[in-house]
Amino acid sequence: METSFKFPKLDVDNYGTWSLDMKNLLAYKGWYSAIDEDEEEVDPVIDRQARALIGLCVADHNKLCLLYTSRRG
């Protein structure tokens, strides 16, 4: 059974609530390891899935910033 979630896309004024919603959604999907800084190695499939989901949840005018970010800095 698929559950749908709806919350505002990341924008300039909602990072606090967006990041909490995103952490909870990634945990629900089993992809939290992609953002967990304590994880030494992350399954590449989980990493791609998490990045794709995060990218879909960012306001369009902020998406170019994602091209220059990585998990490790």
C-alpha cells in the first residue's frame, strides 16, 4: 500500500519545517542512510533514490544549487 505525502517544496523561507518533513519521509522510505552523517558507506541505489526525491521536493528556482552539492560536502 502506497501512502502519499504532501508538503511544500523547499524554498527560501521554509527550510526548518521542510528538512524535518524530508528526514521523516526518507526514514519512512528506508533511505535515511543517504543523509545520515554517521553512515560510512551508503548503498548507491539508496543514495540515488534519496537524491531524486530531494530534488523533486525543491522549488524550481533553487534546483541549480543541487548540481553542486554532494553527500560529503
